[in-house]
Amino acid sequence: MAFSITYLLAITFAFVSLSLTASIPGLKATTDPAIFSGYGSNYTSGKMTFNGTIHGVDFEMNGTAQEIYARFTASYPEIVALHPPEKQNDTYAAFDNNPVNLDKRSKMLPPLCIPVAGQNWQWTLYSPIDAGIKYLKNLQGGCAVGARSCVRISCSYNGAIYLCNDNNYAIAPSCYYLATYAEDISRDCWIRWHWKAYVGGQEFDTDNYNVVVRLDVDGKQTREAE
């Protein structure tokens, strides 16, 4: 009897997994470039404003984490040369383990995984999201978003991380802290398809904002490259 129940559960799990992955071939982004899908006509999608430091240098710019770091690299190549990836990993670990950075934790866990009710969001490859997390962690400062709007804080190879603000005023949460939301989603909301890992979902904060990880190609419907 126990074997039968275990077998039935295994079959059920397999069926659910297949249902979730059935949409992977021909993935499509569904976001209009001017309207963020699922948030109504009053939620516009724009560029974030970063104001803070990168590797100890004051820097301010509008754009995604990748665009900002690329501009910083062009402006301060000698500084970037002093911070190879292995050294950056040490910096991340030191920041994560510093009690000062653990004072405020207002995440609403666990994250919601795709399919998210009321949304048409699609799974995206894990690798560009992981890269985006690293870019965001290099931005020591605030990632600003206007009132009742969403900004794309990271985008690479069709994989996007969005910050959405449900408040009636602008906010600028720590870019580094926002990266940990994408980490939560990547850890808890993932599937495997054709030997590749895909992630996607949404995580809320009690301060009335949320982070979304999903497929996005500049608001255009397109097929995910295999």
C-alpha cells in the first residue's frame, strides 16, 4: 500500500512538472514596452536611476545594472581592473555576513513561482539572471523607481529582473538587497528543460514593492533562443 501511494505521488509530481515545462519551447515575452503586464494601465515601465558607489567610486546613471556597469567600466577601467570576479565574490560574502546589513529584512517569503496568478510571465534561462544578480551586487547604493511603476533593473539574453513599486511615492531600495530577491526566486522557482535551468517568479516586500524575474525581450514577442 505504501509503495502504491509513493508511486502515485511520483506520477502526480511528474505530471505537474511536465505541465509547467510544456510552455518552455517557443517562450514569449508578453510585456508591452510602455505598460508592465498585469499591473494595469497606470503602471508604466521605465529605467531605474542608480545613485551610489561602484567599487568605492561615486556614480549616478539611469539604466539597467549591465548598462551602468558598462559605462562605469569605460569611465574607470583602472578601477575595474582592481576588482576581478574572484575578488568581487569575496566582497559579496563580506557584505552578506556583516550584521549591519541584516538589520532590516522585510521579505514576504516564499516567492511566488511561475505560473503567477493573473500574469502571462514565462520562464527564463537561469544563467543571465545569475549574471544580473552579480551586476546588481556591484552597485552599492539605491535602485530608484517612481510611484506606482516598474523598472527593469537587469536584463541580459532575454532574462530580466524588474523592480515594481506599489507605493504612491518613489522609493530607492538597496540594489544589493534587491539582488537577494532574485536569488530567492532562482533558488525556489526553477525547472529544468533540455538540460538547461529556467527560473521565474515574484517576491514581495512588506514595504509595498516587489521583484519579478521572467523572460523579456524589450517588450517584443519573440522566441527564446535554444
